[in-house]
Amino acid sequence: MTKIALDKTDRKILSILQADGRLSNQDVAEQVALSPSPCLRRIKRLEEAGVIRQYVALLDPDKIGLGLLAYVNVRLEKHSEAAAHSNARALGAANAPPSPRADFAESVAQWPEVVACYAMTGEMDYLLRVHVEDMDHFSRFMMATLLRHPAVLDVKSSFALQRVKDTTALPLV
């Protein structure tokens, strides 16, 4: 990972866009005391460097019927990983099946209830952020999808009771 050098103006532009990505270049330029052309060049450079990944609309999950937020820790079968690697070596790399971790990651990408998935250190292998309608929806997701995945050994779920802080803005030090 290459860290991009950011000056004070870049950080201010990023802070402004994190708060409101729909602002026009003219509005951003005025707030950072630049003329529109140099401001646009800076924004384009930040986009091309991947500092600005994308622009999105953030939805309120409650307003669209996804009122239950769960965090699910997932532990995969370790011996499956070792068995897959030894079988892959025996079969030759061309015929090797995907590892349980790779298979799990591909599966998670297809599950719409999972809005974030992180590989973790510690006792559990993955942390999932899951948005669902209600406990019945969560139960269906767990029983019909997550627990049916062949690599899943154990899960532990926690439910959000109250939103204390929820931001997408990164700290720009």
C-alpha cells in the first residue's frame, strides 16, 4: 500500500467531500479558497490515486425496512484449509479447488444481507456486519445461508441496540 502525500488543502477538500459528496466543484473551491480549475485538478488527482474510491448515497436502513443490525463473528474449519492445500498439492495446482477461505469470501460477496466482511485476528476468522428486516429474517439468513456454508464451524452474533455513532468519514490527521 502506497501512502499518498496530502497537504492541508487536500485534507480540507477530502473533509468537505466526506461531509457532502454532492457539492459542486465551485462550492468546494470556494470553501478551500481556490479557483475552480486547480480545485478540480486536485480532486481528479485524488480520484486517480484511489484516495477517493467512489461517491455514494448513504441510505437510512430503518427507512427501507432493515431495522435489525447484527455483527456476526465467524470461525472457519481450520482442518479444511489444511486438507484443501494438501489435496491441491496432490492433484496439482491446475485442478486445485478454492481454499475454504477463498470459497467463503466468494460466498459472502453474494449475500445481500452482509454489507461488510472483514478477515480478523484472534479467535474468530471473520466479522460480518449484517442488515436485515427483523429477527425472523436474521434467523432465515443464519439457518439457510451462513450455517449451511461448508467451511463455517462456529458463529457468534451480537445485535446493535442503539446507534451511538455511525459515520463514513475517516479522520484526516
